[in-house]
Amino acid sequence: MTIEILSIGGYNEVGKNMTAVKVDNDVIIFDAGLYMPAIVELQERENENTGERKLRDIGALPDDEVLDKIGWRSKTKALAIGHAHLDHVGAAPYISYRYKSDIVGTPYTIAVLKRLVEDNSGRIVNPIKTVQPNAIYPIKGTKLSIEFVNMTHSTPQTACMVLHTPEGAVVYANDYKLDNSPILGQPPNYEALKRIGKQGVKALIIDSLYSSEERKTPSEKIARDYLEEVLLTINNEKNAVFVTTFSSHIARLKSIVDFGKKMNRQIIFLGRSLKKYTEASIDSQVCPFKKDIRIGSFKKQVASILKKIEKDRDKYLGVCTGHQGEPGSILERVSRSDLPFNFKKEDTVVFSSRTIPVPINMSNKEQVDKRLKKASVRIFDNVHVSGHGGREDARDLIRLLNPENIVPSHGDLTKTSPMAELAKELGYKLGSSVYLVENGQKITLNK
């Protein structure tokens, strides 16, 4: 039995993650993500429909046409999605039609995927299969199965996907963190990981985004404590308070809602992406705050709500889109007086997020910051902890799984090389048991 791994996307950049694994004559695809910097200006715009060809032209989609060139596309048996972030699931509405295979994911991931399809007025022709966390999906007509091992990250029901083959497992850990005290959901399923490690792992494809940082990524409870410190100890009794964060970070939104209630403020979610991800969490029964919020996303709704906040600034907590300064987001539009609310001196804006360090995001965020500072707004930035493991998380995961081979992923060589160095520390050899690859390269595993 021959196992081959093809790096399609996410090995030359942070984003458009996609990896194919071929076991004899059967191909399994992990993830189908977008490259977000290429389309960030398209986010939060009204009636914005973008087709596959345009997205390919601007480099937003993984180059899965390489599968046609090597004859793998027709052999694809499943497209498995690990979690609901756009750099992992966002390309599926555009390219999944190319595969005569099921799309498989956990309930929240699938709920988000369906909303992405609705946003683009499209449909997915593939059968869509929902798999509960820690369940196993058998792949019809093969000896293969995929186990969706529960993993912590910054969106619900993230899975460490494990392809079980007769020769051992191929583990796709992209993305992950080892959070033993999550605010929402269960800790990583260490028992399953230990079992899989004992049974034998042929290869570990591992998130390397922060493998150069010699740390363990803090628990989400640290971000919750930080939020509590900002929201409940700052004197903002008479001022407007807005918080912005990743719309898919349901655990973070839970903390914001909890503290908004302690502030005795009505909690309003503003923005299309907040509506999309929150409604997906309600559909998949992972939303603990659905009765505590009001959502506004359409133009008239947003304008009406902002007028009320303008009038009674101390009665509302606004949770809005715009943590990266995205053009067209609620916070960006308010900052340039494009909506009926005006920031005043001593109003508070909390960025419960980290600016993704790509030029377009940094520029957009800088422009929003300048406008907020001009209005003498109090800014609390980076009230956040990452959803990605650091170097020591990676060390622990490798030791749990004890893989024969390691494939660093989720970034270019500046991100993946430190993971290769860590693997060398642990006894792996570059080129024979740890592989640094770029998009479009194939690895054949030795028996």
C-alpha cells in the first residue's frame, strides 16, 4: 500500500489550506480554504457575488487544478473540512462541484458552509455529511475512514482529522491549540490522540504558524479574564462601548455577552458576518447566548440601532464587525461617519483580536485607529489570545502521536522551517522523515 501526500495550498502562504492524501487508488482531500488577503476588500459589502474564475485569477483559491494534471481528481472519495474558518472552508462553495465525493464536517462547520453558499446565491451539488466531534466517518467503497477528533481552536467543533488506513493513520492537525480550560466545548480528546499514537501514525500534517514562538498558547480563559478587566473595571458608565472580534469565535462572543449583561447593557450584534456565524451556532446548538442578544445586519436595521445607541449611549454594548479594519465593516464605516453614530471623547472601542500581519490588514486597521484617535476614543487593542499552538504545544502533540513522518503546514518556509527544526530536535531527519514542501509538491511515504 502506497501513501502519497500532495500539498495543494497553504504551504506558500497563510491561507487557502488544502491537502490531498492518496492511499493506493483512493484520494481524500483535507480542507478547501480561501486566501483572505486577496479578497479582504470584498468582505462585508452588500450584494457582492464573486465567481470561481475571478477568485482563481486573484489567487484566492487553492490551485486544485493540479489534481487534474496528475490524475487524482477523479479518484477523490471525500472532501473533509476541519473547521469553520474561511481559510479552511471558504473555497468549498466554489470548487467542490469538481469532485464526485461527499463533503464531511462537524455540525457547526457544515452550518457555516451552508450559509456561505447562501451568501453567494449558489448551491453545492455534493452530498453533505455531518459528523459529530469524536465520531468516525467510513468512506464508502474503501478501507479508509476519517476520525474527527475534538480539538480546541478559536471556533466551535474544530477537529483534528485522522485518516485511518490499513498501514496506519495520517493526521491532519491544521489548526489546533491545546486548551485544557476552553470557555465553550470540551478540551482536546487526549485519550483519542494517545490511542491513535499507539496504533501508529504514518504522517502528521501540523499547523506551524507559531512554531517559532517558544511558548505554550494561553487558554481562552486568559482572554476572558482580560475582557473582564477591560469591560468591568473601566469607568464607562456614560459612554458608548463597542467591541469587535472574529465573528466565528463563538467562545469569545460568549464572554463579551456575559460581561455586557454584568454592565446592565443591551447587547447588539451588528454586521453580516456576525449574523452568519451566530445563526450557524444556533443551528448547530452551540450558541449559549441566543436569548441575550439582538442582531442587526441589513442597512436599515443597522442605521436604526445605531441611532438608538447614539441617543442612549450608556444603555447598549455594541458588538460589531471590523476587527481588521475591513472596508465596508460596521466599525470602519462608523469611524468615517458613514453610519448614523458619532464617536465622542472617552467612548471605548475594544479590539478583542490580533491584527493579522499582512500589509492590507495592517493598513486598513491603521486607518481606522487614526480616525478613532482623532475622535479621542479610548482604544483597547489585542485583548486576545491565539487559537494556534506555539512551539511547545507542537512538541506535546508530536510526542502524543509519535508520527513516523512530519509535514509542517500553514505558511511559507518562514513559518514551516521552525517546525522542521523542532522535529530535528525530536530525532527526525530533514528529507527522510520531516518534509518542507511548497504548494504542488508530492511526498511518497516509505513503508
